Amino acid sequence: MMAKPTASQTVGPFFARELLWSDGGEVLFPGQGERIVLTGHVFDGAGAPVIDALFETWQVDGTGRVPTAGEAARPYGYGRVSTGADGGYTIETVRPGSFTGPGGEAYAPQLSVTIFARGLLKAVRTRVFLAPLDAIKDDPLARAIDDPARLRTLVATPDPHEPKTYRWDVRLQGQGEAVFIEF
Amino acid sequence: MTMSRTLDADVHPPYAHPDYKSTHLRAPKRPLVRVAPSPLETAGPVFPKHFVKDAEADLTTWGKSAPLGEKMVLIGRVLDEDGRPVRRSLVEVWQANASGRYPHPVDDHDAPLDPNFLGKGQVLTDDEGRYRIVTIKPGAYPWLNHPFGWRPAHIHLSLFGSAYGHRLITQMFFPGDPLLAIDPIFNSVPEAARPGLIADLALEHGVEGVALGYRFDIVLRGPPATPMGV
């Protein structure tokens, strides 16, 4: 039986106290892993900070395994924060490993990202890479984009002074608009 | 294995919807890139059992006494596109109080806060995909999107499903609300999919003499979950 899917609606401006966890930016894993930080800003089409986005990440562990159930306070591998008054977000997590798809696809180190906000009637989904452009050429999304300038919108860059801090800004619209995906 | 699944454009609103002003500078303009979901996106975050407490399904017991407003029970099922129940999946809800006010610093609507109502709850679906929330009917509230704009009464829902590719945030509306006709957010949805955002009156699921009953089923579209995983 096919059921008719339910439409998306905006998260609206009033979600902070309802959906946010005080420690949602600290991503939990059962094992050890190299702790890294992913940080940046979300901007709109006029270059203004998006101050009320819900920013979520979902990722494999350091060895490339998809997290499953656990006894931690929250799900493993999942980060959830809001952008701040400057459009900024910060996720503190482990460096994800590379992983392989069911057809042998080589997925480069990456996080799946979903952004909800007032003015977004449905979430934008994408993936951010924690590896340089020349190291992700075989990744399925890199192949699908097939344009280095567009692909660069999804590459986080290590901070020259803090090599474990990756910076990634997201432009929702216009010049430098990030690549967003659908399945 | 994917059969003719519903197209995104037949169900979901477009990003750009001129009548909803906040989309003007936030809607992406480039076409989305279609890819197969990764092994990550066919799995999803697994919430530990103790993440949700039973009391969190009742929004009316948060304060020292009962909140103001029309008490209601919201029941429903979370299903996948093939009609199968989505089991033990997190459903988060949030809403304005009976006066149409959120306890949020940026909500400057001049309507009273209710000290007995926070407007936030969560529940895990059971083995049949069912959920049940007890709350009060939220009020409509004005907004500045257009002259004399008022949002129809609605409850926000956040859902995970069994795969991260199913992740959905939506709003549930009430049957017979005259504000639906003028709401750009509701009307951003393709016409055929709009009835799916309106709850049904389901008196038998209420509490006799105490609470009205409503039913709202949610169907998550997206990539089929892998048989492995959870």
C-alpha cells in the first residue's frame, strides 16, 4: 500500500527552547577518535547571517562505521545546534573515517548536514567534506557535481592556526551558493 | 528496488514561495543535485530508550496547575511510504499557548504567557508506529508577512523515521480553520498534499468530558532504509 507522504513546513523562528539541547554541539561516540571542530556561518542571499537556523550533522565514526544504538544520553554520531546572532555554528566531534557504499562507492570523510530555518519551507540537505578537493575526486557526490567551483562550496578547510578546526561557511542563495542535494 | 516513489515536488513546497517573504533571500536558486543516499543516510540516529520520559508526552502537566485552553489529545501513526509503521521513532512537538504566544525571546506578540505551559513535548512511537500527545489547542497569532496576517493554529512536529534521509519537520493544522485559506506557509504546499497537513477530529480518542481528540498520521518519504542497521 502506498501512502501519501506528509509535506514539509518551515521550522519557523520559534524552536530554540523546544528543540535545542544544551550539549547538542558535542557529538557522542562510543569509542575513541580524534576530536575535531567544524565551525562556520550560514548566510542568506544578501550575505546577511542566518541567525535562526537549526543545524544538524550526522556522521560515521573514526573507522567509517555508521553509529547504532547505545546507552549514552543522546544518539551517537548526531549533532544539533542553532546558529547564533552572527549566523555562526560549532560542532565538536570525531574526525569521520571514509566509508564504502553498497555498490563499492568510495565515500570520502564527510558529514551529512541538514539545515532548517524560517524561510526554508523544507530543509536543505548536503554533505561537507573534511578532506581537500584533490582527495575527494572519487566520492559519489563529487562525481555527481563534476565542477570544482561548485564542489568547493562543500569542502571544509583546516584553520591554519588550529589544524583540528575545520571552517565551513554555507551560503543558502546566490554567489557561492552551496550545493544542496536530494535523494 | 525503488519503485515509483512520489516525487518531492508533488508533496513538498518549493523553496521559493513569493507569498512567504522569508523565502526571498533564503531559498536556494540552483537546482538540487540528485544522488543516491549514502549508507549514512539510509540509517539514522538511534535515540536511547531513556531519552524520552513518559511525562514528556503530556504538555499539560508541566506547570504547577493546568494550562489555560482547550485540552486535546493528539493521536496518530508514523508510517513510511509503503504504509509500514515507523517503530520507536522520536516525535518532537512544540507549539504556542492558547493565546498564540511562544515562550521565546523573539516572540513579541502582545499576548500573555502562560506560566503553566511550556509548549514542548516528545514521544517515541510504539511497535505499530503510534504516538499520543496530550496538550491544549494552540491559538492563532499575528505575523508581519503581509497586512493583517495571522498564522492559523498549528502544532510543529519534528520526525526522524528510520533513516536520516526521512528527516522531516512539519506543521499540523486544525480542520475548518478559516485562516488556512490565507496562510502562505500552508498554501506553499502543492494543493493535493494540503489535506495531509490537517488533523481529523477524532472524538473517540479524546477523554470524555475532558479533552477533544484529533488524529494526525504522518507519512515519511525518502530513501528506503537498508535491511541492516538498527
